[in-house]
Amino acid sequence: MTFPIATSAADPDAPALRDRAVRAAAGKLPFDVLLSGGLVADMVTGELREADVGLVGALIASVHPRGSRQDAARVVALDGAVVAPGLIDTHLHIESSMITPRSYAEVVVPQGTTTICWDPHEVGNVGGLEAVRRAVTASRDLPLRILVEAPSCVPSAPGLERSGAVFDVAAMTEMLSWPEVIGVAEVMDMRGVIERSANMSGIVQAGLASGKTVFGHARDLKDAPLQAFCAAGVASDHELTGEADVLSKLRAGLTIELRGSHPGMAIEAVRAFEKIGHVPQTVTLCTDDIFPDDLVTKGGIIELMRVLAGAGMKPVDVLRCATLNAARWLKRNDLGLVAPGRRADLVVFGDLDSFPVRRVFVSGCEVAADGAMTVPVRPDTELAPTQTMRLAPVTEEVFRIPAPGVSDGGTVRIHTVNTPRFTRWAEREAEVRDGAVVVPDDCILMVVFNRYGASAKPGIGVLEGWGEWRGAFATTILHDSHNLAVFGRDPADLAAAANALIACGGGMAAVMGGRPVSVLDLPVYGLLSEDPPEMVAERFAALRAASLEVASGLSYPLVKLVIGASLACNPGPHVTDLGITDGMSGKIVTDSVIAGGEAEGVGV
């Protein structure tokens, strides 16, 4: 038995179902399920009011005075618990949790999440259109409504990186024709949108012509560039950086997808809402990227809700952002309310102080209770692609920056990428030994290999501000090309880390003393595991602990820093498989050594 979320039985507009719901609401037929003795969280009025809820099939048939009806095939006594709409996550990448969609459903549905918007951008960058087709297939027939978006930026920064596929206007038009696809996924090539590149203009226009939503990524945009980005037809943003940025994006008319992957933003967002005196209806919640151990132990949207409430936001406002606001944004009038005629996607909370989840209903079926699934989840039906690492083992020699013509003990000036996350261009003086640059003691190397068969030397950059290192770290989770990146100082450690992932098909690896101390193998696209989520979470937690041994003195977790270190669409320098690139200027530096005061191999 599988959950019939995609079958006609779950269609709330089926004539026979509507007829039966009307008759039950009028008292002429019994309910299938009666939720009795609880409080209803009214997302329109903000009230918590005493009421019972009658369900018929996939529909809410009636919300009526407590105790006025008892006629139902099943009566569920709530004992004062709160009935709320199912939670909606408006933007995420399942791949960041390193598990398959079915496993993801098993984790988040007991947490109260009943609908998610998945941008399969990561698998799209690895496996192209076929990977997105597989994502749609993998989303069907689950007790979690997965609304799929069409990846807009594959690669995310054309010309600055190479991934496993290239999506053009024709590819976008095809994806938008699929009924499961709800719109254009986050438009990340901000420079392409603002400068009206033919490809990005065509991709956004395809979304507008389809009548579907164009989701955005407006990192650090403000003033005229932000206005231009919105004028292009992009409608949302989750790349929020602070209170002023929240207000700027709201004033520009964007729907903001306040994300849980940056919980520090909760306080900033609450300050912004306090400044204007209310929480706008264009505020929704999303998880974006969440690691498997955090997902399993803390939770997805439910954890963000607790963080926001803890930061001083009224619980009913938090709940409205995760339900009614999200449903309106997604143009899903069947979701977001506990009201007659709406789909019976419901969460029963013990209270709205800490949002303890007691029961979860999807399309009228109880699917989870007290933190566990109560219905079987169908197995994955397709063989997953596991042969995506088209890269031969590497040697220590590749982790050198040549300095030809410079004698031992001489010096050269080199380009560096200063500080993690919010990167800046910088320069350093470095010694030369045996014809190669000696990496300064307070710096590390970042080397990015194209893992899709492109024949070229790897991109190499010197990073400043990355703490103290005693080993190396490698990853194929590398936004957004998902090439193989290796970080560290010692060539033996660097080669061992790279080769560990080449051997297992991708994932993450920590190395010390020339030997792997922790390897998280993710053979599906080099991003996912088919193992149970708890097992993946445990192994990732072990890798995270090992990363603390490899590097110390960082102000941000190493595992988060490495996966974003190649995000070429963002402003500032980032190392990709092509060299050191800049997402806003388009500059590429292919040689870290500065010759004659100018960089060799600089192009736009």
C-alpha cells in the first residue's frame, strides 16, 4: 500500500467528493474523521477558537462548534490541542540533506511539513534534464506534496564555471510544460538578468509566458540593481542579509522566503517587522539548505518557527507565514487554512509555545503521530545514477602553483581570496621554492577539478582567513557546479582527500596525515545517499566532528564554508574549475601569480 497523494481519491475538486462533503457539512451524512475537543488556529483572524473539524476524504467539510456533532466513522479526541494548516516550505534543495525524496518525506512529515517547493538545481547541474525528470518521478505518490521548480541557472554562472549540463531557453520551456513544475526556480545569474543577457532574459520570459512563478536569488542587490532585477519579472528572494535588506526587499515587492539555514537572520527579520509594526503577507518561510543531522535532530520548517518565536515573533504570525502566506504565494487556494472546502492538510500541535507536533494529516489521511510515520512510504522505484565521477585519480604534483623563472628564495605577488563567505580580492607576497609558490602559513589552497570529463587543469586559488589547518577536506557538494573541490595545505593530504571521493563516487572527506579519517560517501549524483536518513545523519555528524580536527579558528562551520566557496554567481572572488572568478564583474584569473603588476590570463 502507498499513500494516494497523486490519485483521484485525493483530488479535492472531484464532483463526488464535493457532493459528499457538502452533505456531511449539512448534517445529512457522517464525517469520515472528526477532530473533536480542540482549538482551531484561524490564520485569517489570528484567533485560537474552540471548534471541531469534520473531514470527508481529502477535504475539510466543516469547522463547527465544539461538541455539536458526533457522527463520524472515526472520532479523534484532541483534548485541547491546536488544529493548524499543514506547514509549507517555500524553497529548498532536498539534495542539501543528502537523502532521496522518499527519505526526506519520512523525516519532515512527522514534523508537520505537508508541502515543499523543491528546486532540483543540484541534481540538474550534475545530470541535466534527465535528472530533473527523475526528480519529478521521485516526487510522486508520497505523503508529502512536492512541488517541483525548473532549475533556471545550470550552470549558475555561465562562463565562470562548468557543470554537468547547460540549460537554455529551450530546456526551460520544456520543463515548464510539465504539469508538476510550478515555475522557474531561483534565478541566480543576477548579472545576466540585470545586463539582459539573451539566455537569462529568455529563461525569465519563458516563465512569465507560462503564467507560472519566477522565483529569485537577489544576494546583496539593492538600489538600482534590485529595482532592475524585480523589473525583469523575478518575484521572490531568500538571500537575505540583515534588517535593512529585509525591508528593502519587501519595499521592492518581493515575496521573501525567510530561511532556516541562516537562523541568525531570525532576529534581524523580527526587528524589521517590529519597525513597520506588522508581519507582511509577503513573508514566507523556507529551509533552503539543511544538513541531514540538523534535519533529523532539530527539524526543518518547524525548527525555524521555534527560532522565530524565540526571537520575539508572535506564534500566530509565525504560523501564518508557514501556512496562509505561503499558500497565497504559491497560488494554492486549497491550502493554508483550516476552513470548509479546503484540503485537509492539517497539523495538530500540543500548543503554540514550542509547536510540539502531535498528529499530521495529508489530504484527510493521518500520516504521522508523535514524531513517527503511521503509513508506509513507497520504496524508491528507479535505479539511481551513481556513475557521475568522471575523473581519474590525481597526484600531489597537481597541487602546485608554478612560478617559472623565479629562483629558490625569490618572491612573487599572488592573487588571494580574502575571507570566507563575503569574499574580497586581495594580494600577497609569497616565497618560491622548487619552481612553485609556497603557500603562506596563514593561507590554504582551494583546488577545483571538473568532474564531468572536461579536459583542463583544475582551478586553483589561495584563500586567506580560513583558520589553522592540520589536514585537508574534499567535497563534491559544491554550489552550484558540484565539481570536486579540495581544501588544505599539504599536497599529500590534498591528493588523499580528492582520491577518496573519486573512489567512492562523491561526497565529503576529511584527511589528516595523508589518510582519510572520515568519509561520507554520496554515490547518487555525488550528492545523495539511499541509506536511511538516520544513518546518513549519523555519518554526516561524524564527518562534521572530523572537520573540527582538520581546521580550527573559523568563525563559521567548515562544512558550510566549503560547499559555498565556489558560488560563482555571488559577488566577489570565488574559485571554480576555471580559476578565480567574480560573479558580478565576470573577471576570471587563471594564474594566481601576478606578473609585471598585472594578472596573467585575466578575461571577462
